[in-house]
Amino acid sequence: MATGTLTIDLDALAANWRALDAKSGASTETAAVVKADGYGLGAARVARKLAVAGARRFFVAVAEEGAAVRDAVGPNAPIHVFSGHMAGDTDMLGDLNLIPMLNSAEQMVRHLEALPGHPFGIQLDTGMNRLGMEPAEWAAVRDIALAQSPVLVMSHLACADEPDHHMNRNQLRAFKEMTDGINVPRSLSATGGILLGSDFHFDVTRPGIGLYGARPFEDAATVVSLDIPIIQIREVLAGETVGYGNTWEADAPTRVATIAAGYADGLIRAQGPDGYALAGKTRCKILGRVSMDLIGVDVSHLEEDPESLRLLGPGHGVDTMADAAGTIGYEILTSLGARYNRRYKG
Ligand SMILES: *Cc1c(COP(=O)(O)O)cnc(C)c1O
């Protein structure tokens, strides 16, 4: 068998939820963001485990993602949809009992006409300029909206992974200006905001990436491990090259292992020159370009030829791979391919 094994440690996931939950006070509810198929790890498995760990409220990006989560967590847990109430969503929102986070006056009209009496929340823009009502729009519809009893009012921080960024304080101030005095639960923070401290916690927090073991939650337990079988090992002489484009040339005799995964499995090409795999705790450099299904790795310095090499695991997580590729852990996680043999632990 040449497929790699992706191991998802659900106990570590639960531990990360509990650790983030412990960072806010008892009056703050810690929800869980399980969009994008649970950041690529399987929304149903992830949501069920988080529900057992204590999460009572979930967030997805689009209504379609609500189906798997609803199946996993049962009929009662609130599931919120960041994209709000889009045209064509009415039946899904109604049948699956999802809570659209309305982003505009237009969405609000659509929702109140299509699903009168059905729960909704409001998303406000406090400066990120991505989703939500801007201050003027909110001022115009606020009384109508509040008369319909929204279940949550939220906004999202643009720079929460940079604790000293002035944007955090500015958005906090804007959020308070727009929501102080309303009698509706409020939510501002994702993982980064939780780590900014209690001013940012309000009634509900919405961690995503930290649950899955990545920055900015530096103390997170490792959730994802990825082991790739070696198909063959060869001796390459000085002056010979490895892989497409001859981008790596041996300056000394080198043992090269060819492992069975590549960019079609989400191991993005850009990590090539700086990336490495692990044999136990020993680092092994990636040689040459990442191919679609194969990667060359230097195993010259190993005492024994291993049967597989590890690309992700404790101490060598998605952020390490992301750094080598000039991207972020979120992108590595959500790119993890469908071809792996997926094993859930815990
Ligand atoms: C993705 C997302 C989250 C979760 O963010 P993390 O950085 O992964 O913790 C929370 N809120 C909104 C609006 C999001 O889009």
C-alpha cells in the first residue's frame, strides 16, 4: 500500500477546546468553528468529539456545511452560518434548523420574509470590510432587527494574531459602540481574540484553528500526523539531479528516498527547497521539486532505511510546513488531500 496515513487525534482536539475554553471566564461560552469540513479533518467526527468535550454551539461558513454538523451534534445544538441567508438557502436553513448570521439589510429582509420567526443572528463589520453590516447600515436597521430578537450579534477581528496591532483596539471600540446596551449575546473573538484577553471575550467565543492545533494557539496539542510510505531508495552520485527541472543537484553521493505523496495530496509545491520530513526525530531534507504524487527526500544520514517518513506530527506541525512553503497553517490543513488513509484516534 502506497497511500499515506493521516492520523487525526480527537483527544488532542478535545484538549485544545478545553484549554481555549479555560482562557475565558465562566460567563463566556466557548463555541467551535467547524467550517470547511472541520478545517479539512472531517466535520462530522470533529463536531461530535467537540460536543462530547462540551461545545454547545457551532459555526460553519455556508449553509450546505450545516447538514453534516447537524447529523453529528443532534437536533438541538445551535449551528450558525457566517454567510448569512443567501438566495436559495431558505429550505436548508429551515429544515436543518440553522441560524444565519445576517450580513446586510438585504439579507435581513430576505430572512424575515422567507422564514418569519426562525432564529437569526447579526454580523457587524468593525473594520475588516469582509462580512457584516457597516455602522450606518446597522444604525438604520437596528431597531427593526432588535425587535425580532436576534440570538447573537458578532463581528470578526482582522489582526488578532498580532496582539499589539492597533486594529484590535479599534475594532473592540467599534464593536462596543455598535452593541453596548443591546440585550443580545455578543461575540467578537476567534482563536486569536481569545488569546488577547478578557476584554475581547464577550458572551461567546468562536475558536477554529486553535482547536486543530495551530498558530496563534502556540500551546496547542498536535492534532494531525501524516506518515508517507517510501516506495524506493536509490543512491545518487555527485553531479546527478533529482526531480522535475533538475532543481537539486547532488554535490556528494546521496541516498534519496521517494515517498508516495505530492501536491495532489495538499503538500504544496512551494515547500520544496525549505521543507523536510522526519525519520523518528531526525530531519530529512526534501530534495528537488514536489511532484504530483511523489517527493524525494535525503535519507543519507540515517543509520537504517525507514519504511516511511513523517511529514506532520508533534514538533513538526502544519505551521512548520507552512513556514517552509511561505503560507499559513490554515492553508496546509484545509488542503490535506482525499487520498490519504484517514485514521481517527480517541
Ligand atoms: C474562520 C472564522 C473563525 C475561526 O477563526 P480561527 O482563526 O480559525 O480561530 C471565527 N469567526 C469567523 C467569522 C471566521 O470566519
